[in-house]
Amino acid sequence: MIRTELPTQSGPPLTEFELSVGERKILQFKKRPQITAVAELVWNALDANATEVRVELRRSSMKAITDVVVTDNGHGMTPERARTAFQAFGTTWKTSRTHTEGGERILHGRNGEGRLFAFALGDQLTWESTAKVGDALAGVQIRGNADHATIWQVEETEPARETPGTTVRISVPQGKPLSSLERDDAAANLTAKLAFYLLAYPHVRVTFDGKRLDPSDIIVGEPIDLKLDLPEEYADEDPPPVVTFVEWNKRMGDRKILICNADGIALGEHGPDWSDGIISFTPYLRANLFNGLSVDDLHGLTMAHSGLLDAAIKAVQKHLAIRGAQISAEVVRQLKTEGIYPYDDQPVTGALAIERQTFDVVVTAARHALPAKGAARSLSVNLIRTALESSPGDLHAILEKVLALSDDDRRHLKNLLDNTDLTHVIGAATTVTNRLNFIRALRKILADDHLRKKAARRRPATPHGQQELVVVRRGLAHDQERAGTHQRPPGPPGRPPR
């Protein structure tokens, strides 16, 4: 690592650092999730004892985001601390500490990597910070650029504000999409990452694009700790690792397992998004052994803790099944109370049982989009039943046009139905039923002299007639096999079945 003092003709001295870690390593942070990058900047502010953190998305006249600005009222950085912090990679003043200065709050970052996540948002990064030095205030400006990612400049300046604090400005290149920050669920996704911290320190206020982040507004019930069936190697962990399952009343687009310390402070995320059409939730895998994880550690998490991760996934899957059944039962009970549940209470089997199970899944997933009351609510419920009964392929069109489900809700519901494969079974059963009806009608024509003569007058008999009947029968047998019924329909009267 090279450190050079660059004197200037006028004004304060400029210090320039060249990180020896390599540009490729730094630019890997450009690929990090955008919400995670914002979260890291917020964490840096909170680690500086900030009680107010404001994330602004500044837009052009064309509504495109031009700058992401994060402002806080923390203790700021002195020029000396800025030089120490920005000349190093992988180390920070937080490394040997568990709490912020003065022991006020739990620390989040300990790896000196958080600032580099800003490259996921833009190419030009600027920190302007004001801090107390003795009885006076001192200012400092730090600059970084993706075009020269290993070069960082630290310059002493006049204080930019009258109280301590830091402002981070990230310039977004023209044409760079920040779609994750513009989604309707962006604030909720950020809230999920900060939830336990914000609940633990209610005096802390974080706003994102003008919205205050408050976990209590979107949490459903109380968080639930799921006990894990842990491998023996984790038997001595105290406290034992646990998954805290938090359910939300808003759809989350970012649904990975969050890797946390025992206090629930999110350090990273792991695995693919959970896809569930009924429950919006975040699983927090909490363990002391995750303290101080670096980005590289997160990449190797599967190899280092595969047994723990498998136990966490199984616990979440089990709880999802139980909780989904509870919610579905509540929805069905409410529809019955209103008198609009489209099935009676008689036990059913076969295709009707499958149709009813599918209806319960669909109406549960669509429960928030159903009209609250009146004829519109009853009509919507009956439309779902009609689609399942006669044309399951039309179900998504009904959900889109009648119930106005969001894109995310429709996608999650589609995944749910695709995974259960219920609509395909119903479709096969419906096809079987239609062809059985056709066969019955054909038998009636063959058995009735008047109808047979009438049909013959309309269409002359062809030598292919018998062949067409055989094709229909074969298609029927194939569809019965798909639907799970192997009974072959009898042939015309007086003939043995084929």
C-alpha cells in the first residue's frame, strides 16, 4: 500500500492512497444488490452513533435517479480517522470493538468493506464529514472513482456544517438502472434488513426516499424463533443458532435468508429468494459464530456451514407449511361465515377434491386482492371457482384483470401452482370429463335409430368413422392416466371393451 502526501499551492493538503488489493477485487462490489448497498451506507451511519439517517434519491426532470445521497448526524470523521479508514482494505477501527463509541449501541461492520458497496449504485463517490477535534470542528472530504478504483483521495476542508455528521453522495451514470431502489417494496426490503436494530433502538430514525422505516408498521404478530435440528458440531454454541421467522403484511421482493449475529444484526444474505404465494416473510439465521463475516466468508458459507444452513432451510420449510395451512383455514372459515364459499361441507374425492384444494390455495394467495365485501367479493370468489372448474388456463387472466393482483403476487402464485401441479391435474381431469361426455353422446346416437339416421343424413358415413372412434378412445385412455384414473370406459353396447 502506497501513501503519498501531495502538497497543494493553496488550501489544505491532499492525501492520496493507492490500495494494493487490486482494482478487480474492488469492482466486484459493483455487482452487489442495490438495496444491500444502501443498507451498508446506513449501517456506517448507525455505527457512527447517528440517530437520524436520511437516504435521498435525487432525480432528473425525466424522473431518472441521478444521485443517491445519504446524510446522518453521527460523530463524523476527523481527517486523521479518514486517512486511517480509507487507506486500508479489510480493516477498520471497528475490528476490535463490539459497540459504538461510548458503548451506546451494537456495531454492525467490522471488515472495512461497507463503503465499497457504494460502487453498486454509481461510479463517483464523495464523503463530506464534519467532526469534533477538541473544542473545534474539522472537515474532511473523501473521493473515489470507479475509473480508478484503487485511488482514494482524502482532503482536509473547512467544516461543511455546523454540527458533526457525514453526507455521502453517489453519482449515478446516465442510463444506469437502479430498479431495485424504485420498486414499491424498496422501503420494505430495506426495513427488513434493519428491522432488529430499529426495534432495539426506537429513538433511531431512518428515512428512505421520504418514507420512515418502521418495522412495527409491517410486522405481522410477533417474530417466532424456529428451533433447529443442529448437527453435533454446533452443540457447544451458546446461545445455539436459531432462525427467527418474521412475517410481513407487505409483499417483499427480496426474500433471502439473512445471516445475522445473535442480536439479529444482518451481516449478509444467503441463497436464492424464497418463493411463497401465501406468506411474505424474512428468515433471520442468528448465531454468534457469524460475527465479523467478510464478503469472502459469505461466499464460502455453504462449504463452511452446510449442516447449519440445511437445518435452517428445513425449519423454514416446515414452518411455512404449518403457517400456510393456518392462513388458508382462516380464509376458508371467513368465506363460509359470509356464505360465499362455493363448495358444501360434504366430503369429496377425485377431481372435485383436487379442484377444491386448488381453490383454497388460490383464494388464500389472492385474499388481499379480493373486494372487501358485497356482490363484487362474491363474484370474484365464484369466478375463481368457475375458472378452476372449466378452464384452469384462464385463471391467471382472471386474477390479473378482475382482482388486479400485482406482478409480484401473480408471479408468486404462478410458482405456487406450478410447484403443486394442481391446475394441470384439474386440466387433465376436465379433458377426461369432456371426452367422456362426447363418448356418451356418441353411444346415444349409435343406439338410437332415429338419431343415427338423422346424423347419417347430415354427414355421410365414411370408412374412417371407426378409426376416429378408436383415436378418441386412445386419447381418453391417455388423459385418464394423466389424471390418475386408469379405468377404461366400456365400448358400445353389445361389444367387448377395447
